[in-house]
Amino acid sequence: MPHRSPCTTPCFLLSLLLGTTVAAVQPHPFAQRSGNVELPVISNTPTDAGGGGCASSGCGTAPDALSHLPDHIRAKVQDHPCYSEEAHHYFARMHVAVAPACNIQCNYCNRKYDCSNESRPGVVSELLSPDQAIRKIKAVAAEIPQMTVLGIAGPGDPLANPERTFETFRMLSEQTPDIKLCVSTNGLNLPQYADEIAKHNIDHVTITINCVDPEIGAQIYPWIYWDNKRIRGVEGAKILIEQQQKGLEALTSRGILVKVNSVMIPGVNDEHLKEVSKIVKAKGAFLHNVMPLIAEAEHGTYYGIMEQRGPTDDELQALQDECAGDMAMMRHCRQCRADAVGLLGEDRGNEFTLDKIDVMDVDYEAAMARRKQVHDDILGKLEAERAAKAAQVPVHLSIASDARPVLMAVAGKGGVVAEHFGHAREFLIYEASPEGVRFISHRKTELYCAGLDTCGEGGVATGDEPESVLERNIRTLEGCEVVLCSKIGFEPWSQLESAGIQPNGEHAMEPIEDAVMAVYKEMFDAGKLAVPASTQQVA
């Protein structure tokens, strides 16, 4: 993970866990308190979810992975960067931080309200009022015309702040009708607000569901705030799980697309998430996003302080593969801040602070016309590329069916091999096999080169750092056998080779999947795919 300076915001973690402070969560005026609705809580007992759910198969990230969907659903997700792996290369999203309060405590969460140095959920630089949020959204939509989606994801829980959340959505529906609306929630208050969500045409909802077993939930959630009191342990987890399941069913019955996020916590819920995947699929979830735990001590979370480790890249991929059935797995999640702006993998939030948008003159009618043209152009380009690929005569690559798969790291942007090795802030990880190419994940790295022509001291350890930036980046790429980039210098080339990773700069500006398969074919022809990678010598 890239090194970041911790925020200076005081950490209230211990008081939260000890229950000495209570979030002021007031019911919405039009809400009917659902109370402690009795629903069966699902345990670890194996459940027949109607097939799939955890069968190892395709991950649903190829360009045609959505082709099996009905037209009306495909139209909803084709330009949604979080619901479509293909779309995230071209379309941007935006989160507005209008929801400060939360009604549960998670052991992996510590909300911060004036933080610019951390990139994780629950962190924002500025809290916004609904009016401020609308001004910011219009400014961003005018400046970033490929932005298609507006989400409210915190820094607390949007449904624990119903007045602020739904006032923002109400104004958005009236003033920015061309923007898709999304909300992310822990699900505790979801059943009582399902109708209100549908009323505002919010047709994408993300629920974080980390377990369906209260005993496991008690290890993740110290408490929930329910019916004006704090409820701890197994009892609190049981209520949360019941509400999540009921809310999921309420949304899918209304035709709302639901993505389920799950945080993989080794030794706590990692094996259990296979059961979660089966259950949420059976209840109608559209997409499952299994994310790695972020638990660094400087973030001030309970898990971070207690040194609870996150999963390795191999562990995460193995679990995602096991949970990949005919419900697609999301593998391109960036675990965004609650005020993220721009394409996934980039954050342009600093360009749109309140002081900057206050002096912007935005003509939103003109912006909508420009945005429509940009969106139509992107979708037209993607459709033409799909048609051209479908019309291609299949090329027989003559790769033996027993050839082993290979992981490759790609410095890519916009679907092509586009970045210099030293300028990449993340690498896209692809797996090539005789069955084809599939996207696996992304891995964040630090900027190795500061300028266009020089990488300065990026290859040298300085101060108290035991490793240089280059050494840390190479360690991040562990498990990959090839790095594809547009350019690469002699020093990183040499160090990558020494680490058993083959650099390749021969496919600049080529489509990523074509480049990956071309390199895989070269490896096969050279006899490198018949034996385990650990026994190979770098060419």
C-alpha cells in the first residue's frame, strides 16, 4: 500500500467502542419505525441458493459480460463505473459527503471529516449541506462531462441522516435529471426507507453485508444504535442482519439494482463470505463486491490498532473466484472516499472545494447538452468496438489447454496500455489462460517518477525508510510474471527482472486484453507455460 501521512483529526475510536458518545440519529418525519422486526437469521448451515453463488467460473468482467442481461437492466449499468468493469475505464462517478452520523460501529471504520491524506471509505475533506452538495455536483458535472453517477456514501450512513440525504436527492431529481443516483448503506434503516428510495428514482443501492451469522457479526460490530438505544454484541448483530436481509428483499422487489459489498477479514469472516455470497444472490443482489480489509494503525480503527491483518492478494483472488457464479463479482472497486470525484482510480476532489466552486459560473443547461454528446460518443465507440470484435474471425492461438495461467500487471488507462511504469499510481492485474483474459484486481503503487524524463531518487531508500519507492512498488506486484507499460527505464527494468518479473514495453497504446494475450502466446511459444512459474528463468 502507498505510504500516506495520517490525518491530524483526533481519534474518537475508544469512546465510540466504550459507548461514551451516541450519534444523534433522529427518525425522518415521514418514516414509520419498523421496530425489531422478527426475521429468521441465517446461520452457517449450508443453504441451497438455487445454484451458483460460489461456483468457480467467469468473473463477469469481460466486455460482453452484461450481454445476457435484459435491455432495461443493461441500459442502467452500461455507463455506471461501479456496476460495469468496462464502463469504469470511461465514465466517472462522484460522492457527496452530506451524511455525517452513523448508527453502527464497525471495527474497521474510523470516520474523519477534514482529512485529505487518506483514501478509504468514511473519510472526507469537507462536510456539505444539501445546498452546497447541489452546487458542487453541478460544477463537477460541467467540468467532467463523463461523470454519470452521483452517490451518497457517508462519511456516516446516509439512512441515519434521512433529512439531509433525501433533501439532496430531491433537489438532484429536479435540477440534474441526467445524473444516475446511488446510495450506499449498512442496511440497518433500509426497510423503512425502501419506498422513499424508489420515490426519488434511486435505482442503484449498495448494502455492506459482512455476515449472515450474528456470532461472526459480534466480532465485526461492537454495537448498533436501534430504537434510541445502543445494543451490543450478538443481539445487535442479529438485528442488523435481519434488517439487511429485509432491506435487500424490499429493494429487489421494487426493481432496484443492489450491489452487496463485503469486507474480507482473515480469521473472522473470510470462509463465511462464501455463504454470504450464496444468500445475497438468492435474495436478488445483482453484484457482489468482496473487498480487502484496510487496517493500518495510523487510521485509528480498532482492527488497525489491534493489528488485524488484511488479506493477501492471493487470498482475496481465491475467495472472489470461489464466490463467482452467474452473479457477477466486482473486482475493480477502489474503496473510494466518501467525497471521491472522477474516474475510479483517480481523485479530483481538490479541484472542487467549496471556495473554488463558489467562483465558478455554471450553465447547467449547456452542460447537460455537452454531457449527452460526450456520453453518446463513448457509448457509440464501445458499441462499435463490441461489434467489430464480434465480427472478427476467431484466431486459433494453439495454446494447450493445460497451460498454466499467468498474472500480468498493466500500467493502463482507458482500456489500453497507456502509462509509463514510473508514472503509474496503480497497476491493473489481469490473468491470461487458455480460456482467455480476465481482469482480476488493481494494486495501488506510489509515484516512482516525479518528472517526465527523470525518476530522481525513486530508486533509493531515504531517511528512515527501509525500502525505496521502486522496491515497495515491485513488492506490491509480487505474484505477477509480466509488467506491461508504454515505457520503462533501465533501473526499474533491471530490478523487475531481478525480482522475477519480465518488463514489456512493446504493446504501448494497444487494447489491454489483446496485449496480455499476445504476451501469453509468446510465453507459450517459448515453452514457459508448461512448468510452475517459480522454476522459470527470466528471459
